[in-house]
Amino acid sequence: MITQGLELKVEKHSSHINRGIDLLAQLKVQPPAALGNYRWTPDLIISTYYQAMTGEIPPKDLNYKTGLSNGGFDRLHFDFAEKNIDHSTVDERSFDLSIDLNRKSSGKKIKISQPTYGGGMSFGSISLNFMVARAMAAQQLNTFTCTGEGGYPEDLLPYKDNVITQVATGLFGVREETIRNSPIIEFKYAQGAKPGLGGHLLADKVTTQVAKMRDSMAFSSLFSPSPFHSVYSVEDHKKHVDWIKITNPTALISVKVSTPKDVEMVAIGSYFAGANIIHIDGAFGGTGAAPEIAKKNIAMPIEYAIPKVHKYLEREGVRDDITLIASGGIRTAYDVAKAIALGADGAVIGTAENIAIGCTHCGNCERGRGCQIGIATADPELGYYRPVDWAATRIVNLYQAWKKQYRIILAGLGLKSISELRGRTDLLFYGGNGNE
Amino acid sequence: MGCTLCEISNCFLRVKFLCSLLIKQGVILEKEEYVCLSESKPEIAETRTKYQRFKIKTEHAPPRRPKPFPFYPKVGKMGLFKTLLKETLAYNFKLLKEEYRSVLLSRPCIYGVFSGPVGGFAPRRELCTGCLRCVQEFPDFCTVERNPEFNKFADSYWQAKDPTKESTSPYLLIVNEAENGKIPVKGMGYKGSFADQGWDTIWTDMSEIVRPTRDGIYGREYISTETFIGGRDIVSSFQTLTHQKIRRHLKLTVPIIFDFLPPQISNKIVIESIAKASKEVGTYFTATADQVTQVRSEFLQNQILHISTREDLERKIMADAVEIDLGSILGLKPFEEEVAGIYRTENWLEAMKIAEMAKDLYPNSVLIFKLPLTESARTKVVELVKSVQIDGVHLYADYHGQTFADDFEFQEFIKDSLRRVHECLIQEGKRDQISIIASGGIILAEHVPKAMICGADIIAINTTALVALQMKFKGECRNPYDSGIHLDGFSTQWGKQRLVNLLAAWHYQLLEVLSAMGMRDVRRLRGDIGRAIFKEEIEMEAFGEIKGFRTTGGKKF
């Protein structure tokens, strides 16, 4: 229940913030010197605001393609046959950007219209408004979003055909009906930002509503175990899959794992245990809260893991029977295309959606009331700062701008579908940092 | 029935024997250690009741001088005044109502930057977290800059590499850990550069399914960080086991000790704080006899006696453990380029003689020899281990992690040299004969497991302790003799607590890494390169086929 005073406050701050983000996006004000970092540079943040505002490709004076991390995607570039293609000259209908999420001969066929879907962000780690906006956008884009491990709020039900239910190690909010609701069930074994450590939701964000959804105690920190304490082998994992299949026989199974040294073994094991999607989440992925030591130092970046898994699945002769999805540090349309060129079928996006609705990548999601503008928060007041329709429109716009970039990339490489790009490392070259 | 009871009884005895065996071999280390099977055998049940989970007690130890803060919010006073005036006029008489007044006064910062008595007219900059909400709300007159003072607290190894892109630094991390003893936790993903150099080019592995826990819940094993300094003899048969004398060793609760800090960068208060912290945590510190003259004897049980002159060596001071700086005794200035010359034939022969002499002078002490890390250190360490039964070797790089080089060698980062020494000792079958202590450039919690993966058993910290105590840097501090650190006073109680907190935070972080790797014992980590991902190797595997990779060699542009 929102009181008049709260409504006035929300209106004041929300309208100011939205106006400010638009001014920054149009470069009508000087971006603050404190904005950005190596991975999310000021240019990337501002250009993401721009794309979310307009649905268009950003102006050329902004580097909207790469960051400045001096490695991985930031030093991989496409070796275009044709450069400087203008999107207005591209025939949209002649490019196929869709990907299949079930490549097996059996089971329900699910195709999404773009090579990305939304990553798991749980209720409690993000606001309900943002969660609903992501689902609304996914529906409009014919793709998916994911609940994360904090349960399935009722507000998501109108979009249930586009929502993936995540079953993570804490089993927070996992119920039979939420499994029945979803066309895809994602098992989360690990997360790239904190591989092998389980989820963290610090006490301040475990509000009464969050605790109720998770069947836990309010204002008490929640740490998911690491890993599933009922899984010690691939065979045990198969039992989990069977359990899901009993509850929802038509659901596709996605297995989200991190990127250990033997990630290819984990992938093949997951395939033989019945997974339709193997989702590898690299070391530089986003999170609502994680120990700093885990983000930087445990498990490999996604750029290394993708070719490793792709080649191994090819050698085992099962590559065309499974969908390989990459995530963890994929920030732009160009990153998505590079991930596909390295061997993935598609990507899962998290942080870019946050940025689209005003996130500055400041990293204050975990503390106190959470995000100051109501994205990664469980605070009842801040949660209203991002209006659902406004946020959904911006996420849709961002992906529309990305689709234009995919078409330009495909046209420049002489390809007609995003699937043709898969594993084409011959179309990449290793060069300078960012735009150098 | 009788037979069944006999079987149970035999089975119990076998289990009991096996447990004792494992404890003796150091596979299991309990609070109480049993020296020999021939001694009285305590009951397992008794041991169980004595078992206590190891935990370092932390306590808030506030900073004694302001911490560096990375952000510098600026508010245009005229813009702020106009906005307030505009809002006041817009609300007008509605301001008689409480809810409108609260709306007018509600500020665009949830971290309190504008919570001072005059709000945005005098922002409290030290509270700024760089969230930029103020800029998003009022981009016309608010901005947040990077604090130009942020990097002035320490030298280049401790600073943010590029303060225009980074909002944290090793210095700030350690100062915070020493304050609260907690694991630093933040939202959002990694923000740094990809993997430029040094320790950043190593990632530790993780396991998707096999994993003990940090807290022992869900019926899984606890993780032990207990380790020891000293060699182990390989036991090849049960017959010899019961009669074999166990080599003397030092037991540590964490694989971290405090390095020797010469008088140039330490004083009585520093040494006393370190001594007290070592005792409380259950680890060791290195200091000379002169440095501890004023420290109460109860805190000296955890001292490793540092010897760097021939006179001190011949004083034969009673000590559980002795660290002998061979280079210094030979008159080679430690941390300087010339110290690499210790491995030249004429110097090395002399060094070996000193080592032999030390063995005779300190027959009951754990003997550690301190040597500089150079390219040729690996063969010399093997030679030393083969000739003199030593317990440990302390291999040091400079405070920025660079090894030493003379005319015929090159400098490199500590991790590579360390790895080569470890591998060389394995090839010669001598690795378990000694413990390797490593120091130099190991300044953050994440460096500890990485150095251990490269072959170290124990890490010795030096400048980290001083940063925890908020010492000031005066320019670069690559070694302790250039006096790049300014000493000042504080209470030893405060100093002790800061160091205890630091070790607690590192202990917890070590548990996180071990937990992710699925390891229940820190000693398993030593030299386990199979559980690490090295940038050079993985990048070649992943990008080797990509045009331009081999020609640029993946080098930084």
C-alpha cells in the first residue's frame, strides 16, 4: 500500500532520475568523472542509456562496442569483409536472428527471436517492478527472462510463457506450481560472479515479503549452500532432472554452471543427464552481492570457456544436440556476436538490462537499502522508483538496437543468420584494447 | 553373538589405530597432537570433547586517521538554491502538511552525503559511494569526480592502477579488512582490467559438485587451514613408523606469518602488536633478539628468531625456530641487486658452510634459511636441502613482487620463480623435506592461495601489516631499507586488534577459495597447479587459432 507522502516522494525522485538519465544519454550534460570502470566504461554506460531511450544504434562518437579491460571481448574484433554498413540500407527480413533452445529431436521446440534471454535475478536481489518489467519485455520480444532463486512472485503469472523458473541450491521459493508454470527450468549449480560459493542475500534485503517468498526469516542473511547438497555426481543430477520431468514433463532443462578448469566435462555430463541447454556463466558475471575475492579470482572468464566447451562438444559429436548459452561479462551486441563466433549459440544478459534502466554499475546493490534508484533493491520505497512500463519499454528498446547491430555484423561478414556465425573464429582477429 | 562383538571390537581398535596414524603423519591435526604411538593413547572420545572449531575473534578497530575515499561529489550552490526555491514555490501552502515538507526535504542520496546540517551546501564527501544518483537527479548542478587524494596514501604497488577507472585499491581493501575483519562483499560484477599481470593472471579452480563447506553445515566437512613449518620424512613401512622420531616443526593455524621488519620500518609498538596478534591467532612472527627486548616474554612463544649477522649467529640464543638470512651474513645487502650474487660459486660455498654451522649451533631449533628469489635459486635450494637437513627456506622477492637479478639473469614476478623452485624440488624428490615460506608482493588475501598454488607452504607478510596499521608511505617502497614508510605511534592493543582482524578476514577468504575448489585442507593447495588456470596457457588454448593472437602474443597494447 503506497501512502500519499510516499507517492509524492517517488514521483519527485523518479521523474528527476528519468530526466537525468535521458540528458546523460543525449550527452546534453557532461558525464561525471566517477562514472564507469574498465569493463563498463562511461561510453558503454551512456550508449546503453541511449539505446534504451531510442531503440537506435548510438552515435559513432560513443564506443558502444567494447570496454577497456584489455582482454577477452575487448581485444577480439570482427574481420569484416564490408565495413561501415548503415542499418538503413539493411533489409531486416533477410537476416534470421532466432535460435532454437531445444536442439534435441524430442521434446517441445522453443525458438526465441533473438540470440539472448534474460539472466536469473531473484526477488529480493532486485525490485518487483524491475522483475515484472523484464518479464513484460521478454514477452514483447519473444524471448525469456528468469526468476533467479528467490521464488516466483504472482505478478509474473501473466508472462509465465516467457519466464524460466530457476531451481538453485537453496531451493528458495521452489514449489510444484512454479515448476509447472514454466516452459524451461534452469538448475543453477553455480554463478560466475561467485563460483562455488552459493547465493548471498544480505540481511538488509531480506524484507518481510522477500522472507515470505523464500520461506525464511526476515532480516536474516540468506546463503545458499554450495552446491546442491543432494548432488555428488552427474547421476545425482540426472535424478534432479527426473524429478522436474515428473512435475512438468514438457519443460526444457537448462543447466547453469560456472567455468571451472574442466568446464567441458561438466557440459558433456549435463548433456548426458538430459539437459537441453547448457548455460556457462563466466567469472566476470554480475551479482547482487558476492565476495570480492570470488569475482576476480575464481574460475575462468567466459571468453576462454566458450571455445573450450564448443570444441569438446563437437569432438564428442553432440554439439548439434544441445544449445550452448554463454553469460558473465557479456555487455553489448558485439559481445554477444563474439561469444557466438567463439562457439556459443546465444547469450544470457543481466547487467546490460540493469544499465538500460539507469544502473551506473556502482556496485552498491548489496548494502543497506540496496540500489539507490530502485533496481537491485528490496526496499519498499525505492522499489517504486522504476515504473514497470517505463522499464519494460527501455529493455525492449535496448534489444531492438542490438538487433540492428546483429544485422550489421552479419551483413559485414556476409552471413544471413546468427546461427551461421557459431564457432566462426576465422571471422575474428585479436587486436588492440577497445577501439584501438 | 560373541564373534560379532569381537569383530566390532577389532574394527574399533583398527579405526583407532588408523586415526592415531593419520594424526601422527600430519594428515589429521587436532587441538591436541600425539607425538608417538608408544606413548599413552588418549581416548578418541576425549579428543572429541576437546575439539574446538578454529575461529579468529574479531572486534571493530576503527581507523586512527581518515581512510582514503575514492569519490568527490560537487554541488553547484546556485543550482541547488534555485531548485529548492522552485520546489518551495511549487508546493506553496501545501508545505503546511507534513508529507509535502518531507518531500521537499527528501534528498537525492541514501548514503547520507547530503545529511549534514546544510545538506548539499556542504556535502559529506567521505560518505559518497559513487552511486551517482545525485548526478542522475540533478545533472545540471551535481557531479561526482574522482578524489585526487585517493592514491596518495601508498606507493604504486598499493594504489589503484588507473584512478580514473577504479574506485578501490589494495590499500583501501586492507585498511577496511583490518578495521572489521570481514570478507569484502560488493554488488555487481568484476570491474577491473582483464588479467594484466602478476597474480591477476591466475584464476583458482572451482568444483561444481564436490565441495566441503566453510561452516560445516549440510553434513559436509570443515575446512582446515592448519599447517606447519618443517620437513616430513617419508614413511615407507608400518614397522619403522612406530619407532621413527618426528621432526620438529612449528604448527600454525593459518598459512600466514609476519615477515621480518628491520628497524627502519618497525618500532617497539609495531613489533609488540605483531607479537600479540601472532599469539592470539596462533601463528608466528620473525624478529631479531634485539627487537623483542622490551616485549613481554609470554608473547615471544611465537617468535621466529631472525639472524642476519655472524655475531648473532654465534650467540646461540635459545629459540624454537631460527631464520638465518644467508645473504646478509655474507655481507650482501638484502633486497638490493647484489643479493642475487649469493648464488655465485664463491659466495654459495661460504653460504653452505654457514648453513652447516647453523645446524650445529641450533640443533634443537626449526631451521629456516632466508634466500633471495632469482632465476638460479631453484638449483641452489635443492643443493642446500640435499647437503644440510634444513626445515624450511624463506624465498623472498622485493616488496613489489619482483625477483632479483644480477648481470646474467632477468627479473620476473615472484610467481614464476616460486613455481620453478617447487617443481625442481619435486623432481629431485625433496619437496616434502622442507617448507617453503614466500614473501614479496603478496599483499592481498587473494594472493595467498595463488602463491600456495605456485608452491609456497606459508606466506610471510610485510608491508600488508604496516598498511593495516595505517602507516604512511613516503614514495616508493620496494624494500625495507629505502625507508619508504613513515613510522608513528599508536596503542599496541589497537595494533594487535587490527592485525588480528586482518588475519581473520584473510582466513575467511581462504576458506571461500578452498570451499569453491572443493578442498578440505589448505595443505592440499600447495603446488596444485592442476587446480589453477594460468592466463598464458588458457588463452593460447582458447584464442590460439584466432588471427593476430600469436603475432601479438596476447601482449598488452
